[in-house]
Amino acid sequence: MTAAAAADVPLILSPGKNYRCATGLIAPARLEISGYGATLSTVANISLLTLGTGCVVRGVRFKGPSSTYHADSRGVVFSGAVNGPGVAPAFVSGVQLIDCSWDSFGYLAIQPLYDDGTRVINPTITNCGYGGIITQGSRNFIGEGGYFDTFTGETGTGDLEAMAISWSCADNEIDHARYPPSRNCVWYGGLFKNCPTWAVLDTHGGEDCHFVSPTIVDCRRAIWLTSRAGAGPVRCTATNVTASNNFPEGARNSNGASKRDAAFLISGFDAARLARDCHITGTATRFGSAEDAITRPAATMARTDASCSMDIKLIDPYCVGFAADTEARGHVRATIENPQSSGAGGSITSPAYVAVTATGSDVVDLTLDIEMVRNKPGLNTYVGVRAVVSSGRLPNVRLNFQRLRWDKAIDMTIGTDPGAVMGVYPVR
């Protein structure tokens, strides 16, 4: 590697060869590695290959020791340098990973830290213990296509965190000049499968971060636009999303956590730092549940300002279709088909199209344009289906059911202080 970089020529790995590494490799800046048909492997929990500015890797297969979670097991790492308080980091720039694959790394396949202008094209990432690509302080990152399959999750109690791609920022670091959130990052397309433990795609503190036309299959949560350490989400979007979940109602992870949750979520940090200008469009089939009497709607907005929106279709949600939670503002346009009873025997909770929650001084200020569809005979035989379930104070909710379709009377269950609840409720 050193000689190739000095001579300004590519390093060529031989097709069919397996280069076994006991310790991690460190590539000089601007090295190009071409390895179509070649493998770099390790049986140790290490960072297998660390890249510098301008490095390009094409066609290499990276093989790790195990999919079992291990915090030191990484495929490819590249990192800028963090400077003093209030000072921006020095970014590593221009890294490209093209037509490469990663398998069986206990932590991450790719870990970009404070990088600029990264390109990841057509990756294959499988059997990782924590995640595929989790950025921290990345900017101007572009990813295209790829196949992502099987993320087992960090071991422990409670939720088992695992994700395919996360546009993130440093946890518990509020100096966002020194530790900036990921900004201006986008992933186009891709097939994402079998991530039953967390959110397959998220913006965990990201700003101006996007997912375009992903296909998501058998994942606990599809798209979560969320905050971290007081940062984001700001101007984050997920568009043309197709998500389907075949995990049966009641399916559990190894630690007992449910495999079913909200497909779509937009949520800010707190009432003072709301999500801003964030949007989701797409379709989600068979998400949500009410395991252990905990409501997990198919889609949720919470701590959002009026610039946020969803334009979604929810097919066969269990428990609740759309939920508006604490400090939710904005606009939701949704078609919700056939909410179903949830839990053992369908007895834990009544299915509902919309649930709205506001307590104390909380505000829910949403315009809801909802099409309710019930076209499958025999559904919801355990309990009655309710159109809207709300609780607490609802001072600013507008319910615009202009496209309502239903075959019997609607049960509107409104809280004790509906305030300025408004709307038109035609019934057919």
C-alpha cells in the first residue's frame, strides 16, 4: 500500500485471493485499491481497513469474524480530527467505496467520522451486529443503491439497537461546532431487510439529510427522522418509501422486545427544540402493535413544528394507524386501511384510525386529512373500531375527514377538554 501510494498507482488485489489480516491495515492518503473478486478478512475484532483523504476502494469483499455484537469489530473506518471547544473539526475528504461488500462485522461495516464528500456506491452489507453505515459529523455524503440484510442488534436489556444507515451526531455532545451533526447527506434507493431491533434508516440528529426511494422489508421501524443531543432533525426527508413487515403479531427479539413498531416517525428533541421542515412520503404495510399494552402506532408525529408533514398510506396497521403525540404540529394526509385488533387474541386494545394525545400544557396543532378504508370482512371482531381516540387537552386540533369512507357509524372518542376541535365528518 505504501509503495503504491508513493508511485501514484493503484494497488491491485488478485481475484480469488483471500488476504487474511491479523491486525488492521492503514491506507495512505489518495491510495486506490482495486480488488474485484478479492477478499480482505480477519478473525479478530479490529478495524480491518482505515482510509485517509482521497482513498478509493473498488470491488473488495470485506469479511469479519462474526455477526455477534462487538464494539471493536469494524470493516472500513475513516475519520477526521476533532479540534478544541467551539472549533470545527478537520474533515477527511473524498473517500469513495464502489461495488464493495461487507459481511459479519460485530459493530459496523462502515464508520465515517467527520468526513466530507464521501461516496458509497452499490454496497452489499450483511450480518452486522450493530449497523451498516452510521455517520457522525459527516457532510456532503452521497450513497446509491445497495443491498442491506440482517442486523442483529447490540446485546443488553431493553431495546436492541441496530440500523442499516444513520445520519447522526455525537451522543451527549452539545458543542455542535466541535461535534457537528451530519449535514447534507442523501441515500438513493437500496433494498433493506431484516432489521427487527431498531430503525433501519434514521436521521439521529442530522440536518438536511435524506432518503430517496428505499425499499424496506421486515424491519421493526422503517424511517425515523429524530433528534440527538439537542440537534436535528431539520430539513430532513424520506420520500417514496415502500415498507412492508411480515413479522407476525407478537414476534419478539432475543431480549423480549417487540419486532413491530412505528414505520414512520418525525420527532424533535423537546418542546423548545422541535423538528423543523421534515417530511415523509410513502407506504407502510403491517406495522404497529400493542404488545404488553404499549401502543405502537404505524406512524407518529411528536415535537414537530408547523412546517412538518406526512403524506402516507398505512395498510393493515395493528392497534393504531396514525398517532399525534406531545407538541405535534403540522399537516398529515393519510389513507389508512383496516386497522386491526392487537395483542394476544386481538384483545389488548381497540384498533383505531387516529389517536391524539395531549396532557397538561401540551399542544397538538395538526391538520389531518384522513381517508379511512374498511374493505376486509371479518376484521376487528374482538372490539369496535374507533375513528379518533383522544385524551387530555386538545386546544388546536383540526380534523378534516373530507375523504372518509366507512360502512357504518363512526365512534369518535374525544377527551374531556376537546377545546377547538373542528372538522367535517361525512359518513357513508
